[in-house]
Amino acid sequence: QQQVKQSPQSLIVQKGGISIINCAYENTAFDYFPWYQQFPGKGPALLIAIRPDVSEKKEGRFTISFNKSAKQFSLHIMDSQPGDSATYFCAARNPGTYKYIFGTGTRLKVLA
Amino acid sequence: KAGVTQTPRYLIKTRGQQVTLSCSPISGHRSVSWYQQTPGQGLQFLFEYFSETQRNKGNFPGRFSGRQFSNSRSEMNVSTLELGDSALYLCASSLGQGPYTEAFFGQGTRLTVV
């Protein structure tokens, strides 16, 4: 119930392509769904986040799609660039405990 | 607004020693969470403090402990270090209450146990 399942584990995309990372959750009480981007040796940086009453949120080349009925959400990176090569984590917040549950991460490599 | 500050950035310790890591949250944030990150293991939750009280705890042995001060700064202590404790230790700060509160991470402390 407390898990967030993230896939794929790794992803290779050509420059200019679309990168798609998926997450699924079980606990319908989760109330906030952020995505983090982490470069080697750095802490995760908040990238974009969505509330469950919104189906899509876009910020620049990054879009979150949220499907409440399927309990799934995904990150789309349009026009992927080599500089996007990083590890991406999805997360979900439990409003009862204020605790964030993280996915296992996706290592994205964008080929030049 | 200053971000989350973790000190030190790097540490090398010998097996059996103890270590203390520090985290200064974003001003106004009352929640600090600690995570252990090892290659291929993702973010393993250690514990979370809110207003000086431990509110959540992960599945780590008692050698891992923490505390939070009245100014919301937090410390994490690991006693009797083992080689397997080598990791990137991250702290994240948030308001800790209210809806849709975001968590912001520090740069981490890289601990190497030799």
C-alpha cells in the first residue's frame, strides 16, 4: 500500500526524442506527486509536481500526466537533450504521515 | 532564499567509529527527513523530524539516530560504523504540514567507511 512502483529502471533516448517514465501507486490517500531529477554526486532537485485533482501539468519540456482512476502518473520529457541525462525519481506524499514515498528511480541517458 | 545546507560534504571514517551529519533546512521549514542513497538502491528513508519530534521512522538499526533542534536544524548520528554504511546521506526539508507541501533536498554528505 505504501509503495510507488517506477518503470523503466533505465532508459536510452535519442536527442530530440520523448522520454517517458511511469509510476504506479496503491494508496488512494496520497495527495501530492512530485518528480525529482538527480545528477551524479548531487542531491535530487524538485522538477515538477502535480495534485490528484489535475490530470496534466506542463512546465517547459516536462509534463506530468496523472490518471487517478488507474492510480498511475508519468513524466514526459519532450525534445530530450543530453543535458537531461540523469536519474529521475517519482514520489507520492501521504497526507496522514506527511511522509514521501519514493520510486526506485529511472536512469535516463539521452544520446547526442 | 537559501536552500538546504548539509555539512560536511564529504567524510571518510574508519569502521567502528561514529559520525555526525548536519542539515540546515530552508528558513521556515519545520520538517527534516533523512535518506540513505547507495548505488542502485534508490532513496532509503531513515527518519523524519518535525518540530523537534521524530514523526516517522524507517527500517534502519538503532545505530542510526537523529535529532532536531529548536531552530529546525537537524543532526544525524551513526555509531559503530560498518563498511555498508558508505553512502550518500541526503536530507530534505519541507513545511511539514498543510496540503501539497514540497520537499527540497540538500546536496548530501558522501560518507565513506574504510
